[in-house]
Amino acid sequence: MNESQHLSSQFDEELGRLRTHVLQMGGLVETQVSAAIDAYSSGEISSVKTIVETDRRINELEKAIDDDCAHVIAKRQPAASDLRLVLGISKIVTDLERAGDEAKKIAKGVRRIYEAGHLPAQYGIGIRHLAEAALAMVRQSLDAFARIDAVQAKAVIRADSDVDTEFKSIIRQLITHMMEDPRTITTSIEIISIARAIERIGDHAKNVAEQVVFVVEGRDIRHDKEAIK
């Protein structure tokens, strides 16, 4: 192996490690979101502490991956698709970290509801269904990244409108609850905050998918609805 081939092989290994670390971070976020929603349904608020601790690990991974991206750019001076991959990763980890923050917000909201002696399930609101849709977006966006699959990424982006629609429906139902029975206001506001956090997780999954399209096609399709048809 000559020097050029050796350097190329090292660079490929570095990019491979970056991608692996992103997927590791994404897996933690996915687990965190799932645990927060399970706590909402079950009332097992003991998991909140674990979710908060996991968030610290996600934050550490974000900083480590950012440092690795900066090192790769400075040392390797990548071009074309390799540069797009590194730049895409630097943005993807920001969205994954923010999705983790939203999971932490959900967990803390759940704890407040149950510690106040309320049962969110009594409200008949489809939080679980909304969360499963957002969680599916997270999983599919990570899978699109793992496969570098723009087609799957665009499907994730399109799915975001369904999550937004369901979120708005939940808000309308909760407003009705509050108007009919003012005693439900405090818990309803907590559930609205949880629903908002779930909707934002969907937004962050969409952003990850948009970066996958950027990596594959070299197009920035943020805010461009026509690009995903």
C-alpha cells in the first residue's frame, strides 16, 4: 500500500467512526424518548433520573463528535461528498442533542403530573400515538443516515406534517377540557408541554433527514416543500 492509499484508508476509518458515533448518540436519544413516553403511560417516574443521566451522556457525545468533525476538516481538508458528510454530521448531532433535551422535558413533566396525584391517561388524549409517530421518525431518520438513503429521508420529512396535524388536534382537545372543567387546567398545561416536546422531537428528526438529503444530493432542502415531492 502506497502513502496515498494509506492516508485514504485512514480517512475512511475516521469517517466510519464518526458515523458510528452519530448512530450511537441517536440510539441513546431513541431510548430516552421511548423511556419518557413509557413513564407517561405507566406512571413509573423512577425512570426520570435515568433519563436525565442519559441526557448528560448525549451532551458529552455531541461535544466529542463536534471535536472530531473539526479535527477531520483541519487535518484532511475533505472535499465534495466527504465534506458534505462531515458538515451534515455536525448539524445532525445538534438536532439529536436537542431531541434528547425534549425527552428530558417530557420526563420531568410526567413526574410533576404524577407527583401531583393526577393520571394523564384519564384525559383520553392520544399522546402515546403522537409519540410513537415521532419516535418512528427518529428511527427512520437514523436508518436513512446509516444507509445514506435520500429516498427514505424524504419520506421522514413528509411524515412530519402528520405529526404536526395530530399535535394540533391534541391541543384542541385539551383546550376543550380546560374550558369544560377549570380543575383540569394545571394538568392540561403539563400535557400540552409534553405534546409540544414530542412535536419538536419530530421536527428534529425531520432536520436530521434534511441533512441526509444534503449529504447525498448536495442540496439544502430546508424550507423547500417542493424539493420532497
